[in-house]
Amino acid sequence: MIIKYRPLLGVLVAAIIITSCNNRNRNREITEQYFNTIKREGDNAKLAFFFTQMPKGGDLHHHYSGALYVETYLELAKSGKLRVNAKTFMFDNDGISIDSLEKNTALYRGLLQEWSDADYSNNFHLQGPPDLHFFHTFPYFIKIASDNCRAGLAEIKEEAKKENVQYIETMLNFPQVAVQCRQSLIDSLVSYQNKQDTTRLYQIFSMLAQSVKSEPSYDKTIADYLDSLHSYHAGIDDSDFTMRFQAYGLRTLPPDHVFAMLYACFDAAARDKSSLLVGVNIVAPENDYVSMHDYWLHMQMFRFLKRRFTTVKTALHAGELCMGMVKPQDLTYHIHDAVFIANANRIGHGVDMPYETEAPEILKRMKGDSIAVEINLSSNEFILGVKGTDHPINLYNDAGVPVVISTDDAGVSRNNLTSQYVLLASRYHFTYSQIKSFVYNSIEYSFLKKSEKAALEEKLNRRFDVFEAKIASEYCNWK
């Protein structure tokens, strides 16, 4: 009897699969029709409705301390019984309580304006350049961010899940290694930097590396750092959400300090067998004097360290510059050097691409080597004043460079990933299929292991099936 009905069973299964595929295709087509309609209408509220529900994959350009909202920091400060100076808005034992601050509307709004980008452009008040304002927010809350990593990461997770984000790769912190390099080494480093003598420079890097790792406390510092990451991460991953970390160096420090930080970051990432620490970055204002002066040197450091730690991935802030911020000639090489010298696996921002001397060659290399660009629309608009068709997102996409959409510092900028997709759809002519490909890129070009990517991509498939079925059903009812 079983043999007799087996062909019929096969026909039924095939019919179910075909019906399921047909329904899936129909739902996708209707979803695209609805997207085209609201985009054509220019209705940002409907776009926000759409993208709030849409699965958004991952957020790959994400700073932990800048991701938390001021309100969260104040709650953490309140639980720690911290006080704030009513004039400087810095934490101060002799200041007022958080409760008193929150009850005083003028003081509270003043703190919001100092600790974030709130109200920067929607009313007149004395203000400095937007890029300086942005970077000057961090000293207000950096200590409370560092002291509350576990609570802060848990908050980021919950907010991500609410807006259908399933993966975050956040820049968290770095190993606090001691730096005790001989002055002669530092002098040689500067000398060979000025001569751009890479042969001698790499010899100095080797001696600096030996000096850094020979510090008696070095191995314990790396071990303690990795232990802290695992402690912060406890309870974060679940069936619907995954988080990984990047370590970073600060590009505004003296060169021996930058090298020591980067060496420790690379070493920690290489030692982390759990792959919780997935990459290394470099941060701080790119137009800072030291950042500009030492840019080539920093890229050489990355090249040297990637040769020594061959498994470590890097995502570099590069080209976060615009016309007028620096001399025109200083817009011509930052992305180039990050790609061709430092061998970056991803580029963060990449805004000065139109002015890069070898832009066609860079775009070709980025496409060929699958080097994704992390696009941060709100951040680029506020810090650089670059938006709309002044932004090179179309240049990257037309050249075949993988594009991912990110938040950068959602708490400081007071946005989220949903709002970035609204800007993307309202300002540019991307189709629903293209936007959907950007979402998948955020998993494909993450620094997760292949097996982890595959698992998240399968979950993303199911999420899109549910989303498109829901939109199709609701849209048909509205019509």
C-alpha cells in the first residue's frame, strides 16, 4: 500500500512547494508595488511605517558609546546616584541630582543639546561647527558608558530587536596596554615616516611590537580584556539576535601609542578562539591635525599588522571628509590608502570618493575584492553637511561596490536604522529589490564566521517571507 501511494504523495508535496513559491513570489511583487506607490507619493510617514516592519539584517558601522540615547545614560546615572553640574553638564559630586535635572525643563533640554545633536538645527542658539559638536558629546558620557557595558549592550539589543535588526557589530573598546617604548625607537619611527621608507619603517614596527608584548603585564592585559568582552556579552545572543565586537585604536594619539593600541587589538582578536571579537578599526576625527599628519603611517601600521595577524579582519574609517573641511589635495588619497595600503576588508563612510585621484581603480578594487562600504546617511549629513546627490552612495552602487546601511552613532544623532532606510528611499532611486540586497549585504559582509552568516541569512529569508506576506495582505485590504 505504501508503494502504491508513494507517487501520489510526491505529487502532493510538489504541488505544495509550487503553491508556496507562487505565494512567495506574489507577496514579493505586491510588496514592491506598495513600496513603489508610497515612494512615488513622497510619503515619508508611510516609508517609516514600511521600514519599521521590514527586516533590516545587521548594523555594521556601530559605536557602542554613541549608540545609547541620553535618556539611557541618565537612567544609568540615576541608578549610580551620580550628580551633574548644572553649568557644565559634566558629572560632578557637588552637582544636582538626575531627578532634579529632569524636572527642570530648561536644564534638561540644555543637557540634551550638549550630550547629543538634539535641537542643533531646528532653532537658533550659539553653536560651534557641527563636526566639533558631534565629537565633543562623547566626554560627557564616556565614563558611564564604560562603567555600564553590560547594561548598555542589553539596551542596544532590546532596541535593535524592536526595529527588526538581528545583528550588530559594535565598536566597544580596546585593551589598555602599557606603552614604554625607547625614545630612540620613537625618533626612528618619525624619521622613516617622513622619508616614507617602508623597509626601515617595518623594521621599527617589529621592534615596537617586541617592546609592547614584552611588557610584564601585557599577556594578562589581553586575557583580562577578552574576559571582559565575554562577561559583557553574557546573555546577549539569542535565537533572534546576535552581537559581535570590534576593537579600535585612536588615530589622534602619538604614533607609538597608536601602534601599541593597534598591536594589542590585533593580538586580542587573533587570540579570541570564540570569534566574539571579530575585527579591528581606527576611530576619532579624520580631519584632526595628528590624524591627517599620520594617516599614511597608520595605514602602514595596518598593513604590517595584517601580515602578522593574517586572520584578523579590519573595517576602517576612511574618507570621512568633505570639500572645505581640509585642503582639496587632502581629499585625494584616504580611501585609496585604506584599500591599497592597509588592505581594509570594509570601508566606513567613504564620503570623499568623488575627489580621490584614483577613484576608478579604488572602486574596481572594492568591487573585485568584495570590500563593502558602510553608508551612514544621518551622520554624514550632520558632521560633513553631505546629503542627497552630494553623497557618493550612487557612485558606489553603480560601480558594483557592496553597500551596507548603518547608523554610526544612533544615540548621539538621535535616530535609528529604520530612519536611515527612510532617508535612503526618499532621497535616492533604489528599487525595493536593491534595498533588500543592501539588507542581505549587512549579513554577507559582516565579519561573522561562514556558518553564522548562513544561519542568519536563513533567518532573514524567513523574516522577509513573513514581512512580505503581511504587507501584501494589508495592501490588498487597503486597495
